[in-house]
Amino acid sequence: MSKGKVYQGSCFCGAVRFTVSGEPAAMGYCHCESCRIWSAAPVNAFTLWKPNAVQIIQGAENIRTYSKTPLSFRKWCKTCGGHVFTEHPTWGVTDVYAAVIPDFPYQAAIHVNYEETKLRIQDGLPKMRDLPQEMGGSGVSVPE
């Protein structure tokens, strides 16, 4: 487990509980169609963590997985259907949705997949057409 501050999170009903520790690799907003549909929202607030920084502390048997592509293994609670995180093995990170870590001091630094947005946000943060180059994207910024 990573060293540093530990934050607890859970699914909607609390059957699945987990911790994240240390500092996330990145935080931001994803506007891609997959995240929007999965979260049933116009944008998804993400926190990316090294996999060993995410620990399931209760309810691992309740976790179910869906993978539309090899890039994303989306996890949710079988009891309430609440989404908890997405594993991205190709990138070596786990996306723990900011909303399920209530005490974590979330501070977005970037918008990704902004070309697909359905909700324009003028917050002064960088807007990436797709993804940064190090994640296989173009690295191209677009205007707010």
C-alpha cells in the first residue's frame, strides 16, 4: 500500500468499502461517451491511482466487472449497482471516481476527451481533445 494520507470510500449502499492512500497520479474530468454513459452524467470526475494505492477493505465479493474494451474494467457493487472504480491496466492506474471518496480533497487539473463534451465548462483548466500523449492520445489542446 502507498504511504501517506488514507481516505475511505464506498459504493452507494456501503457494502463495498475501500481506501486510497498517498497521492493520486492525476485528477480531472473525463468527457468521453463511455464515461458519460457509465456514470449517467454529462462529465465524470476522476482520480487516478497506482493500483497498489487502492485497497478493498470490505465487500470484495460484491464487486462485479464489465469491460467494453481492454482499456477499462469498470467495477460496481452487485447489491446497489453503485459504481466504485475502473481499472486501466494498459495505463497502470485505477480510476476511483471522485464522488465515492467523500473526504478526499479533489482538485481537478485537466479535462480529457473534451472534443466529445456535452457540457462546456469554463474553468480555466487545460482542455485536451482526447488524451495526453503518454496515454496514447494526441496531446492536442482545444479551446474552452
